[in-house]
Amino acid sequence: MNGRAVVTGAGSGIGAATVRCLLAEGWRVACLDRNAEAARAVADGQPVIVVDVADEAAVIQAMAEAEAELGGIDALATCAGIYETTPFFASTAETFRRVNEVNVIGSFLCIREAALRMAPGARICTVGSVAGLRGGGLAGTVSYATSKGAVITLTKAAARELGPRGIAVNTVAPGMIDTPFAAGPLADPAIRKRIEGMTSFNRLGTPEEIAEVITWLLSPKASYLHGATIVADAGMVMY
Ligand SMILES: NC(=O)c1ccc[n+]([C@@H]2O[C@H](COP(=O)([O-])OP(=O)(O)OC[C@H]3O[C@@H](n4cnc5c(N)ncnc54)[C@H](O)[C@@H]3O)[C@@H](O)[C@H]2O)c1
């Protein structure tokens, strides 16, 4: 029997695979997403909480609800995120605002509110991206890459603050993963082939392959990892 976890972005892709992986490992999981129907389809009887992670008041309420439903919070995976593919010269302040609101501020709010309810020994995993290490260059463009660089830095800053409280904070930085998120750009066979060719295995990743890393980072088996960026990208970056 494992502990009590909160997963944001639980309704699709990496978040949904993480919910399934945690459930298989015996965790109880509160499934948070802005899409209630999608989260319910994944939750398998676990609590579903509808929230826009960019909405501060809603996140405060959602984490309180998760704590009440589960009886406490031992782990958090922040998988909610959005993609942004506006080209460089077409990007505007508004382009940056929304992607940062969800990916960066949303991750921060969830970390803060979960950590307030965590005891020593708890663990947090954010979801960065190789885009945040490479500066993009896959399918997401400038505002997305910038937001993911910020998630990686946010994770380190949170690790500095929360480590002394006994809360471990790490990030996984996936390469290109075959999820609904990436379906738009990957529908172009030339883009798909180019990105596959950037990996040493000549293939994209699956959401389950990232969920396994997240589940491990949330487990006591990762007890000496803190402030780390674990790149899971089939050798695309070799960071
Ligand atoms: N798929 C990839 O190639 C890839 C690569 C690197 C990093 N990532 C990151 O992984 C994370 C998950 O991506 P995915 O591929 O599983 O995407 P996805 O689109 O399949 O799933 C994202 C989920 O997050 C939810 N969500 C989006 N905005 C939200 C908000 N404001 N509040 C609450 N829920 C919200 C969506 O409803 C959806 O269920 C994202 O942070 C993404 O940046 C994805």
C-alpha cells in the first residue's frame, strides 16, 4: 500500500498514464483536471476534482478538497500543461501570458498548495520538457520552450525551499511523447519523421514511459534525488 497522491492534468496523456501507474502501485490518487469528463474516464473510482490550475482561488480550493478526500497528501505530480506553436514573429505578449499562466504559474500554485498540506517525506514531481533545455526546436516554439525552462527553474527553487521541510522536488523532462498534446504537429509526417530521427532509438516516447519515471520519482526509491532534472528522451539531448 502506497500513499496519497494528487495528479494534475489527470485526464489525458502523461497525467492519465501517471494516474494508472500510481494506482497499479497501490496509491490513492486525486485526479485534477479542467476537463471533468476526461478525468472521470481515467479515475477508476478515485476522487475527481475539476480545476483550472492557472486560477489561484480554484487551486487553493482544489488542494483543500484533495486533502479532505484522501485524508492527506503525500505526493504531487503536476502534469497539466498546454502547448504553444505560434511562430516567433507572430508571438505576442498574450501568447506568452497564457502558456506561462498554465505551465509555470499553474505548476507553482499546485506545488505551494500541496506543500502546505504535506509532511516530511512527501515528494513532488513537475513536468518540464527537453524544450526547456534545448530552447525548443521540436514542435513547440518560443513561448512554450520559455515556459518549460521556467518549470525546470521553478522546480529547483521549490526544491531549495521545501527540501529543509523534508519534501523532495524533482522534474522529469520528456522528449517528444505521443499524446493528444503533440497530435497537431505530429500529424505532419515530415515533422514526425524529423523528431523521431533526433532520438537514438528513432521513435517517440509513450505516456507510460514518462509515467514510470514520475511514479519512481514520487516513490521512496528515489530517496536521494532532489532538485534534479531527469531527462527521458531516448538520447535526444544527453543532458
Ligand atoms: N507530449 C509531449 O510531447 C510532451 C513533451 C514534453 C513535456 N510535455 C509536458 O507534459 C505535460 C502533459 O502533456 P501531455 O502530452 O500529457 O498533454 P495532454 O494534452 O495529453 O494532457 C494535458 C492535460 O492537462 C489538462 N489541462 C490543460 N490545461 C489545464 C489547466 N489550465 N488546468 C487543469 N488542467 C489542464 C488537459 O485537460 C489534459 O487533460 C505538459 O506539461 C507538457 O508540457 C509533453
